[in-house]
Amino acid sequence: MAIDANQQPAAADAGQQPTADTGAKKHVPTDYKRDLKPVWCTGCGDFGVLQSIYRALAELDILPEDVGIISGIGCSSRLPGYVNTYGFNSLHGRALPIAQGLKLARPEITVLAVGGDGDGISIGMGHFPHAARRNVNMTYIMMDNFIYGLTKGQVSPTTPKGDTTVSTPFTSIDSPLDPVKLALAFNVSFIARAFAGDLKHMTDMVKSAIEHKGFSFVHALSPCPTFRGMDEFKRIRAAVNYVEPSAEELASKAAAFAREEEFVGKINLGILYRAARSTYEEETQLVRERSLKSRGRAPQMQELLGEFMP
């Protein structure tokens, strides 16, 4: 399905809730697939993340023209070019502010921001907490391969301590950052972790993130066989620990932190934290209503200009 650049997406209810096709046809994953072939290395985990997005959008039956995917720079940030939706490959570390702008300008659009660990918690780190505290109704998928892949194997913020890379030939002495713990500290309202080696589970996590009302974060483990080795999938698969917290535990950040600390050497997969919070769009509407109430009517453009240019 080709998307006309001038075509306007169909109207839908505000928010990140899926917009179902009103026709008889139900979408299938190939409806979201473009003819452009991915240039990722053979065995890259990003293929799994891409497939999970195809499947999640199809299962939610969202119109391709009602989706916007924004990325930064890096191997994973090539993803918008492979999805038959609106998309934008932006600047290094800047996927989140651009995605927030899209969502606030067009609230009926389902917005996904995608990028890597370097893009998200190195140069783009400053945007993560602010997106979380605003709670804009969108999904952020961080494809973590524990290395800088596009620039040929330098140490990244999530590279394990003691690893040898092209930029740390005598091993890395930096302690790695944990994106999930950061998300918990930033008060992200939905946090999940998934693994590219389990496509069904990752699809479920992406679906749940899109369905969540508010800012949702998926830490997607996406191994890099080129710079992390061909056995990376096996190492991660041996360490995964599927968790299904109770409703009470899901709403507790303390419980989520404790789980991350409890299973030393294990990697928790699943929905790790979820809490109901008002969205930025809802708060903005309240401000708009208070403003109109105080003025008694909507101001004219000339009046607004007059306040700045008397």
C-alpha cells in the first residue's frame, strides 16, 4: 500500500488508542512492509523488532496512514524506512522531541519513537526524562545491542564492564546503564522489556505499549552479531526470566526495582511497571479550558500579537 505524501490521515479519537479500519478487510503484517530491503547485517536483532512492529500494528488493526514512526541515527534508526507508514529519520538523539511534537500536533496519530541505546541514553539522554514526566501518549522502543553498531563497534552506555571493543582495547572500565532502571527513576508510566529472539513475546509487549494511555517504553534487547559475536542470542536466551507481576506489584516502582536487583545474572522480560497517570494532552486541555474560562472567549490572533508587540 503506497502512502501519498499529501494524503491526510483519517480522523480518529484523540490518544494513542488504535484506530481500527472501518472496512471489511483486516490488516495483516505485510500491509506495513515496504519494498525497501533492510541493510542490517545477517542475524541482527533489529529484524525481530521490525517484525514485531508489523505484527503488533496488524493485530491492533491500525490503518498504516494513522501511524507515525520517528527515529534518530544508528543501525536501528533506519527502521522507519522499512515500514509502510508515515516516518521520519531525524537527528542523532532527537527522536523523542520530534515524536512528541508529532503527537501533540496530530493527537489522532499512533506515534512510535525508535532508536538504539547510544541514540537514546547517550546523546539523547536529556530528552528521556522530560518525555517521561510529560507523559505524552506515545511509545518509545529502545533497541539495545550494547554497542555502537553503525560506527563500527565502540563502547556504548550499556556495554558490560570489562568488555573489549574497538574504543576500549584494554576492556571497558565504565559501569553500564540499565535503561529499565532509568525509566523507573524517570517515572515512565509503562515499562516493558522484550527480546528479539522471542518474536511472539516482543509483539505482545509492543502491542501492550501502544495500547497504554500515556508514555510507554519498551526496552528491546536486539543483539548485534557483528560486533558482539554470533553467540549473543544464545547468551541472552540463557539469561532471560519471564515475569508476570500481580496488578499490585505492577503499580509499585519499589517492587520493579527490587525485581531488577533480585535476579542477578538474569534478564527480566515482560511488563515490568504500569501506572495510570493523566496524559500531557489531557493536562493541556485542562489548561486550555481554564484559559478560555478566564478570558470568556478565545482570543483573536491580533490580540495575542498585541501582547508581544504593543
